[in-house]
Amino acid sequence: MISRIPFNQVQQNVYTLLSTGQTIPVYDSVPTESETDVMPYIVLGEFHGSPVDENKTTVYHTVSQQIHVWTRGRAKKEVNEILDDMVYLLTKYSLPLTGYTQIGTAVIAQYMAYQELYADNNSAYHGVLTVEWVLQQDMN
């Protein structure tokens, strides 16, 4: 039976992995205006999750998280390279979760990059990566 939701454990460990594995600043919420003046940066975004198998002794969760990248580069190359670096880190290393065990490697469910144009004639490139994990809840 599900007794916990793994969002905080995933968020904390994704933040640590991305912060230590590359040089782009990582935020766990939308940064303040002064912080957004310095691009590129990464924002840990939306979560989705559900228990996928549960019985008296085992609970498995599927958790997905969107991770956003913002750059002011003149081409998509910078945002694409950051997305690529994140995919490498997230699929190479397992998350050292407390209370859960990651089953298999992370799966990249979706990725995209596009330019956003603003009313003041500025623009930025926005990349979105959706990552999925299967986690086994520790029953202790």
C-alpha cells in the first residue's frame, strides 16, 4: 500500500546531480528577476507520478519530471548542448534516494527546444526535457 510520494526525494537528488555534474545554475523554482538576468539556467519543473504496482510487500511508482532550460544564445546550439548534457547525467547515474530504490535507468520521455519571442523584441531559447523513473518504495 502506498504510504509516501517520492517527489521530494527525486527533486533533491536531481538538483544535486545537475548542480554537481555541470556548470549551468539549477533552480528548484522559477528564479527571481535578478537571477533570470543571467542565462543560461535550469529550472526543475512539473512532476507527475502514480503507483504502478502495489501489494502487501512492494510498491512501485512511476515518476516523471519536466526540466526546463533557458538561454539567450543566438542559436539553438546552446540549449541543445545543455539538454544533451542533462540527458547524459540523468541516464548515466542512478539517483541515491532515501526511502526508495531506482529500478533501471531513467527514461527520456520527451525533449524539445524552441525560441520564445517577447513583446520587448528580446528572445530566449527554451528547452524542455521530460524524464521518467521507476522507483521501488522501501517498506521499512
